[in-house]
Amino acid sequence: MNRRDILKHSTLILGYAVSGGTLAGLMAGCQADPKPDWTPQFFTPEQGTTLAEICERILPKTDTPGAKDLLVDRFVDAMIAGYYSPQDQEMMRKGMADFEADCQKNYGAPFAKLKPEQQDELLTKWDKAAPPLPPTIWGGNIGVGEKPVFYRKLKELCLMGYFQSEKVGEEILSYDPIPGKQIGCLPLAEVGNAWSL
């Protein structure tokens, strides 16, 4: 499966699996801090490095920008620090500590120092171990499922950070700023497909 297929399927999943904290942050306009001397608000600097590498492995640079290019790790950190409940923050803090401990136990090095194949192996292991998210609509659960875990929430935030970025919105996805332009007299043959809302 190539990257575009993965992103397409991930966005279909996220259409009904967005948590309340993530939705609140998006509605509030949470953005990544572009300053060169940035330090994480929620994670430690070492965990911030791990976070950046995780995001880059999930969304690597190809012919489109990668997670690091779009500062997705900074978006994730800002979302958790500003919009997650104390319980969810504690779950993310513990999850990152467990992830780093698992990395040290299995490979004897921090995640950022591993070879790409080892990073992918560890992320695949964590992805398979995570229970599926229960279906949600606009942040509210509509089914019963296991409580979302660290890796699922982190992946959700990575994808949200990527797709909400200005560069992706304007240069990769179809973009027509609202209100758009008014063309009063246009032959029907030139209209083409209508845009959905």
C-alpha cells in the first residue's frame, strides 16, 4: 500500500473517530509554534525529539511534505497541552514513557537513534496492540469500545496536524477559499462538477 492510499484510508477513519479534545483544539484554531527555539509545552525535550521522529515515520516526506516539514510534532504537543483533559494528558504522558521504555528494552537506544526499519517495526507493534477506536460522530461516542490508548490518540493527532496545516490545505488538497469568486454569466458547459460542502 502506498502513502496516498494510507492517508486516504486514515482520513476515512478519522471522519468518524475524532475525539472531543482534538475537535475542541481544531475548532479553537490550534497551530504549531514556528519559532526556531521552540521547546515542548507538554512533553520533555527528549520526548519532543521522540515525538518528532514518530510523526515523521507516520507521515514521511515523499513528493509531498513530511510531518517534520509541517511541524506536526509541535501541533500535537500544543493540542495535548492546551485541549486535553487532565486524564487524557496523564494517559499521553504515561504512554510516551512506556513507548520510550519499550524502545530501550527492545533496541537499547532511543527511538530517534534507531534505523528506519526498527522504527517501523516498533510502530507496527504498537499499532497492532492498540484496540480500535469506537465509532464517534462529532467527538461523541456512538458505540461501546475500549478506551482509546496512547498510540491511537497520537496517530489521530498526527493526521489532524498534517491535514489542518496551511500548506497541505492550499497546495495538496482541493482549495477554494470562501466565499470564492462570483461569476455571474458562465456557460453551463464550463461549470463542471459541483463542489460538495
